[in-house]
Amino acid sequence: MDSPNGQRRISLDFQDNGLVDSKMEKFETEYEEQGSVKRQYIAATVANLAAMVAGCCMGWTSPTLPYLESTKYIILTKGEEGWISSILALSAAIGPFPAGMTANRYGHKKALLGTAAIYILSWILLTAAKGAGLMYVARFLFGLSIGATFTVVPMYVGEIAEDKVRGALGSFTQLLCTLGFMYVYSIGPYVSYISLGVACTAVSVLFLVTMLFIPDSPYQLVKRGDREGARKALQWLRSKSSSGVNKELNELQVAVDEQASQKTSLRDLVATRGNVKALILSLGLVGWQQFSGINAVLFFSQAIFKMSGGTLDPSIATILIGVVMFLASGCTPLLVDRTGRRFLLLTSAVGMTLSQGVLGLFFFLRHIDVDTTNIGLLPVGSLIVYIIVYSIGFGPLPWAVMGELFSPKVKSTASSLTASFCWVLGFLITKFFQDIVDGLGTHSAFWMFSVCCGLAGMFVFFLLPETKGKSLQEIQLLLEK
């Protein structure tokens, strides 16, 4: 029955000839504390402020490069602009490896605090820059921090969250990242270069300060031998007393002991049929995610609207893209467990294929000097459709599916490898997007992305199994077939 303080008491009634022996009340179990998940939501939000800063970093080029071109505050060549945009993705491919080692050795909290410090330093350098050289350094450091963010934050959130809220909290990374995009899209076109840098530095400082008050992962604390620290962390996260977290603390100890007895190497990634399939599927999903053209679209969105010659102000159109991306990302947690992963990914692929194809057609018409005045809003509509279908499918789900496919023994190594592969592709595509536009035309670039989105749909349709409603053990058995 429920007690007045919201706790549930489980009674053991011992009867003898219909009478309850009151002396047996000493065998009643302790109150089973219900606790609360509110602080888990707080901790996940604070940790994912790192993703918001990452969104600011990735979206920064869209309002800034046109500003620099128009004001001549910093004079850059087209080649320098290309490197400023793409070097971030290159260093992000490096970031997952030192971040993973730091998190495993010192804990997720210290790894995230270090990431926050690098973010702040990077924004200071970028704001103070007067030429391409210092901008390269700042953007390279941004990339290291972003690679760390998308490696450490999902692991941290996964370890602090209870099963019943792990899916919802896991979606915060994409949601806060898009909030970062919307933040710079909304203020970037209307403030100076320095003011935008200060505004983004403020978000990084907020992340650093709030992270100081959030506990480390209880799993990591047990792993480092700090059992008492893990108990306090669980008490705070679960809103329970010391005795109320005993069971979970003991389960963590067992998990840590089992993990300590197993050594993982890169060879384990290809040691079983299931791991090989999981690796192929994970690399394929993040690969097609990058070939959908998302980084090129986000980095150059304001320039794309400017090239389109439409009636809508490019700055307003870019803000609209950020808002749509944020709202669409908020829908994913509500849909994924109802419709399944395959359905959303296939819908996403079809929608991106069509929207990129239409966008390519618009720029082709301009290329052959057809009057596009009456369809000036077409690129805005196409990109809005693209952002919506990307945000409900190929944006968040490759990472979610990756977390389901790999066995616990190889998940950490596989995650770092997959994240690195993703950013290498992101670097190459972002770096050469402008070259493709200059050499073959804007229409050719978007038609290329459209074809890739179609191939992504075929990859999902023929190769990806549905994991909806299946336990991790069932998924492993499915992959082993």
C-alpha cells in the first residue's frame, strides 16, 4: 500500500487460522522508495549543453562567412573559407579517441569539463582572430571538442538514466544540437563578428559552470573504486535515500567486475558474424547520413538562399531552417518507438531524395537562365522539407541504431571508430562541396546528394533489420543468423 510520503510498503502477512500474528510485523520489508527522474532530466540537459555548443560551432559559418564577405572585417579567399568550414570535421574525426580514453580513465564528468574548457578557449581565439591562421586553430580545436561531445555525452546520459527514460534522454543530444544551430542562425545575421563570438562563449561558460554541480556517472565512480561517491551520485540522480540505492549500486558493482575481466581489442570487432554485420550497418548508416549533404546544407545555408535569388531574406530563411530543425528533432522521440526505425529511415531517405532533387532542378533552371522569379520560394520549401525528414530519420537514428547493434564488449571501441569515420566523410564532403559547385554547378552538387539519399534508402530497405521492440540479446541473435 502507499504511505503518506509517497513511498510504497510491501507487507508480508502471516496468517494462522485466519488471525494475523502481530509479532510477525518485524518481517515487513523496508519501504521501497519510488524516487524521481527529474534530476536525471536536469543532468542530461546540462551534459547536452555541450551538444548545443557543438551546434553553435557547426552553424557559425552560415551567418559569419557572408558577413565577413560583405563587411571585409576579415578578408578571406574562397580556399580559406573552404578550410575554415571543413577543418572542423577533420579534427572531429580525431576527437573521439582521446575523449574515450580520458572518460574511461578519469570519468565522464572530467572529460566533459575539459571539453567545456577547450570550447571556451576556442571561442576566445576565434573572436580575437584577424586572419585565417588563428581561425584555423580555433576551428581545429572546435572539432576536437565536437568529436569528444558526440562520444562522451551519449555514454554519460546512458549511464545516469533509468531504463524508463533512457530513450527520451538519449534524444536530447540531437535536440540541443539543433538548438545551437537555431541560436546562431537567429542572432548571427544581426550582430557583429565579435558579438556573435561573445554570445557563443556565454553558452560554453554556462555549460562549464552548470556541469560542476552535476555528479559523474555512478558506473564510472564504481569503476574507479569510489563506491561511496557512486552511492551519493545515485542518491542525487534517483532522489532516494542511501538504503534506497543499495540494489542498483550492487548491480553496478557486478557489471564493473564482469567488464574488468574482459579485455577488448579491435580484433573483437570482426571476431563474430554479428559484430561484422553491426559494423557494416553502423558505418553504412553514418556514411549515408553524411552523403545526404547535411553538413554542406547547414554550413552554407545562408549562401544557398542568397544564390537562389528568392524574395525571402536569406537571414530570415536561415532562421526558419533552424526553427524547423529544432521542432522536427523534438518529434523523433515520440515517433521512433511507435513506427519503428526502418519506417522513419525509409521515409527520411525518400523525402531527402525528392527535396534535394527539386533543389537541384531549381538551380539548374537558373544555370540555363530560366526566369525563376515566380518560384523564388522553392529553395526555401525544399530545404524545409529536407530538414524535417532528415531530423526525424537520418539525423538521430544512425546513432540510436548503432547503440542497439553492438554488443557491450565492443560498443565503446565501435562507437569511437564509427564517429571518426562519420567525421572524416563530413570533412571531405564539406571541403569539396564548394569545389563541386564552382566546377559543375550548384545543381550538380544537389543532384549528387539526391542520388546518395536514394542509395541510402536502398541500403536500409535491403540490409537493415528492424530493432523495434527487441531486447539487446534478441538483436544480437538476429545479427548472428
